[in-house]
Amino acid sequence: RLLIIDFGSQVTQLIARRLRELKVYCEIHPFNTVDEAFLADFAPRAVIFSGGPASVIDAGSPRPPEKVFDLGVPILGICYGQQVMMEMLGGKVERGHGTAEFGRAYVTPGAQKLDLLEGWFATDREQVWMSHGDHVSRIAPGFEVFGTSPNAPFAITADTARHFYAVQFHPEVHHTPNGSKLYENFVRLAGFEGDWTMSTYREEAVAAIREQVGDKHVICALSGGVDSSVAAALIHEAVGDQLTCVFVDHGLLRKNEAQEVVAMFRDHMNLQVIHADETELFLGQLEGQSDPETKRKIIGKLFIDVFQKYADQIDGVEFLAQGTLYPDVIESVSFSGGPSVTIKSHHNVGGLPEKMGLKLVEPLRELFKDEVRALGRELGLPPSFIGRHPFPGPGLAIRCPGEITREKLDILREADAVYIDQIRKHGLYDEIWQAYAAILPVRTVGVMGDGRTYDFACALRAVTSVDGMTADYYPFTHEFLGETATRIINEVKGINRVTYDITSKPPGTIEWE
Ligand code: XMP
């Protein structure tokens, strides 16, 4: 296995991601937990030093143990990792003075060949992504230069005898387009076969959860979405009945959703699931409320109260499981504290752990969405669950602009079901990021048979997106739209008009509220 020593870069996880793509097993450990004993125990076959925000010039800056250089295994230092390597092995690092580089840069190869660079330089230069203030001003004894950039004369250096490699740029990021090639070469020269798979990840994750949780109890807010479902299935595999899932049913779910989720996890997968049916409570408190933020806040607060009420009934709970993914981790780090406007108060259980004195179990923290899906398949979750469109925490409340009534919710559930059925029948479900029907707070006049109708209008929404941050409307054919409108009006009592929302995000948002 490969050890990544983390010096605090925001993109360390991307190194792990690149290695997983190469089917190499790796673990990330923060520099302050890696000492000599750890190294002896871990016995890495290769080591990568990540980047990081510190300056090696400053006293007390993070270091790996000296011993790492005596392991006799290949080491790759990236950015801060390069500098720390140079400094510790007898080179010199200096501060800026016009040599800082941020963003795109081009590296040109040196005269000599290097195994790390094999097949990398497609032309006489390669685009790389730099992000450094300090720079190496003298390389360590035994090192030679194999690539330079205008502001980094030592962009790529190596001690070929010891297989120590040091690069100033970040090969793991998207803006170093051929960066994966360097990792591929690195793991190949370190002797990795590339035979690690999601099933190995599953085993390792299960072992890690067992170690963390011990014989204590874990609770999890199961929503039926991909992330919480995969997290629950994985934790269940690790600790069995030490996991209890609470499925908070706020009465704002889609047609048959509560029954399907509960049946799937309780009966099919044998998880302990508490179906907290609190429809009365939620709908009661929402009565007469039509302001979007007020609705969201009511639901968010009640959700936490309800979850806590059910969790309090379980003895000895010490852990709260969450399906946090890696993109959530990056976002919360890089945007924390920055000025931002609240567009919508997203509801989540973020504040719960402190409030309830619980520790977190987050087994998906290192994964990206597509990897979570692969893990879900590996764990035997049905494809229909894994490929599901996202569904917001406040549920149908935010698809029912204005006041929420049971009548409107019932009509909405039926219309949404017909719409999604149409999308599935036409084989479009997987092309669309998210699709749903919203019921509008207006009644319109229509004519059906020989009679006048005065029913609700609904809006259909379908968007394409990669991350939900920006989105475009899905270009259905007129035939599809016409057929769907006809079906909804014929099959759903209470709707006599169908519109299609063609707003992108921005300026619109994906949900109506
Ligand atoms: P908007 O409407 O902000 O939605 O463009 C972006 C994505 O987030 C989902 N969404 C939520 N998810 N809690 C959630 O868990 C929420 O409160 C919430 N509000 C919106 C929305 O469905 C879309 O995928």
C-alpha cells in the first residue's frame, strides 16, 4: 500500500482519487500522526508528500520523520512536499521575490530522460498547475533537474538512485491535464500491480469503521438518497445491529417513497430502521405558512427535534453516521467564513453532533459521487436506488409554492409519479440530473368533455447539471412534452394545465423555493 502524508493541501484527496483510478490502494495520514513507529507498522511500498499551506522556512513547519528517507521506497514530493524534501535532504528553499507562481504554467523537459516522465511530454512542453510562494533555490545532493518552468527552475527534480522525485506543481488537479501519467509512472516504478478495486475499499472501510466504533451504538438519519443509503449499508456491514437508522417521514415525500425506502432497508437489507412517521406534526406546523424561508426553517428545526427524540430512545448511542462526500469536505474548507448570501437555508443535520454530544462516522468522506455509486453497487444496493435523482431534504414542501395543503400534496405526488414514469419509459432518466413536478398556487380554467374545470396548474422541471451548482433545462422533444401533459391531465384529478420550466440556473434555482 501507498502512504500519502498530508501537509494540509486542499487537494490531497485528489491524489488519493488519482491513485484509486489507477487501482492502487492508498491511505492519507496527517503529518502529525506519522512517526517512526507508524512508518514501521504501515510499511508503505511508496510514499507521497502532499502540498500544504505552510512555509518550510518557518520554524516548526510540518515535517515527516527523517526515517522516511531510509525506508528504501520511492517518494514523490508535491509542492510543499517537494520543498520539505529538499530542505531535509540538504537543499535550500527561499521565499518569493517575484518567483511565486499561481495557476497555469508550462514545464519544459530537461535533456535527460526520467522514468517518472515516460510518455508525459506529448509536445515540447506540458501544462501544469502551480500554487507556490516559496521556491527551491538549491537542490539537495544527489538530485538532478528534469524539467523547468519560467518561475521554477527546479519544477521537476529527482534522485534517480534512491527513487526520490520532487515536483513543484500539482499533478493531481484537473488543470494539469496529463498529471495522471506521472502517478501512473510513479506507482508502476514502485511495483504496484493496479489490482485494487472497490471491493477492497469496502473491506478496508469496514475494518476502519469497526475499529472506530468498537462495541458502541451508531445512529443514522436515513433519507433514502444515495449517500445516506450507501453509508448506512456500509456501516451495517461493519457493525450490524449496532446501527439504527431513523427515517424521518415528514409527510412531504413522493408517492410510495416512505414504504419503498423502509421496505428496502428493513426487509431486504435487514437494517434496523425506525420509521418516524411525523406527518401530522410537520403538516400541522406548516399550516398557513407560505413564505419559502419560513417553511424551510420550520422543517429543518422539526427534523432535528424529531431525530433527536427517536435517537434518545436508543441506549448507548455514541456515534452519528453521515454520508458526507469529499466535495462537501472541500467546500466547507475552502468557503468557510467567506462572505456569502443565503439563497436558501439548506436543511441538514450539521449541528446535531455537538448538540447531542455525538462523534461522527463518515465513511464516504474520501469518495466522489461516482465512487459512492460504485460502492453502492458493490454492496448490493439495487440500481434504482443508486441512480436516483437528488431529492431535497424539505421534500415536496419546496415544490409546492405558497401554502401547503394535503390536497395539493396528494395531487402533486400523482403528477410527479406520472412525469417520472414518462421519463423512465422514454429512457431519459439517467441523462437528467433531476426532474420533478411542482404544483403551482393557482387554479386555471379548462374544458374537459363538455364541462368547465377549475383546477391547479403544474410545472414540470428537468435539468442537466454536474454538481447542482449550475444547471440547464433539459431539451425534451415537443412530442414528449405533449404526451406527458396529456397523461398528467387525464390521469391526475385536480390538474388541468401543465407547463414546462425552461429556466437555467442561474438565474433560476433547481427547486422552485
Ligand atoms: P437549488 O434549488 O438551490 O438546488 O438550485 C440545488 C440542489 O440542492 C437540492 N436542495 C437541497 N438538498 N436540502 C438538501 O439536502 C435542502 O434544503 C435543499 N434545497 C435544495 C436541490 O434538490 C438540488 O439538487
